[in-house]
Amino acid sequence: LRGALAELVALRPDLPFTGVRGAGMVAAVDLRGPGGQPFGAARRTGYRVYREAVARGVLLRNVGDTMYLFPPLNVARADVVEMFRVLEASVEAVVR
């Protein structure tokens, strides 16, 4: 999961992802503004990305501006790819 997410980040360096990390089937991505600065807490960027992802059919978890992805252990690769696409689209919809 972490390796595949790192591939997404490498493909889309224009998205405000930093701090991609994970353990097992859990991955975390920090959302940051231009220059790596955190978004202001008042913007609630992580929560807004979470709501956008839910509206698109994918349940992510946010803690502040850190997005957590936690698919089931028996997830199909196509479903993981879809999670990444929804994360990407949700970030784009909120940040742009």
C-alpha cells in the first residue's frame, strides 16, 4: 500500500502531499500547503477532503490534515487504485 501511494505522489508532485508513510495495510499522507507549510486549522482541509472522499464513495480517516487509508487485508489491487484516485480527486477538489 505504501509503495503504491508513493507512486501516486511521484506521479502528481503538484498535489500537496508530504510525509507519505505506512505500516502494513495502513498508509498516512500529510496535506501541506505551498512550500510545505501546514494549512491553517480554520480551513479544516483534512476534514473537507474526508467529506469529499465519502461523497465519492471512499471512507478515509483524517486526523487534522493527515489522511489515513486503511483498506481491508483482502482488498483487490483495483480497489486500492480506486482509493488513490478518490484521494487525489478529493484533494484536488478541496485545495484547488
